Amino acid sequence: MGHQWVGAALVGMGRGHSGRAEHAARTGRHVMRAATRIEVLEVYCGTCRVRYDDRQALAPCTGAVAARIA
Ligand SMILES: [Zn+2]
């Protein structure tokens, strides 16, 4: 099975007392407008956590197997 790539990203929450920061801290969610550029820190598989640029990324996803063991 193939890896399910996700990107860990940085999203600005504003300076000082910010309603955006308050909401994100309370709910763990933030809605952005489409076409907003964000900084992606890292791309990895959401299932098995292998990094996109890791050699192991060439192997099939082991997430399902790891989940059964854990
Ligand atoms: Zn994977």
C-alpha cells in the first residue's frame, strides 16, 4: 500500500492578543482562505510516519502492520 503523505506546516497566528491565536489554542483548528501560502516544515506519511525524503519512503507503507502490533 502507498504512503499517505501529509505536510507539517507553520501558520501565522498574528501578534499580541489575537482572536485567531485564541481560537486555534482553544479548538485546535484554524480555517484559512483558499490559495493562502504556508510554510511546510516537513512531509511525512500520516500512517507510518516515514519522511518523504527518507530512503525507507521507497518501500511500501508499513503503517497498517505497525498499528496491529501496537
Ligand atoms: Zn506510510
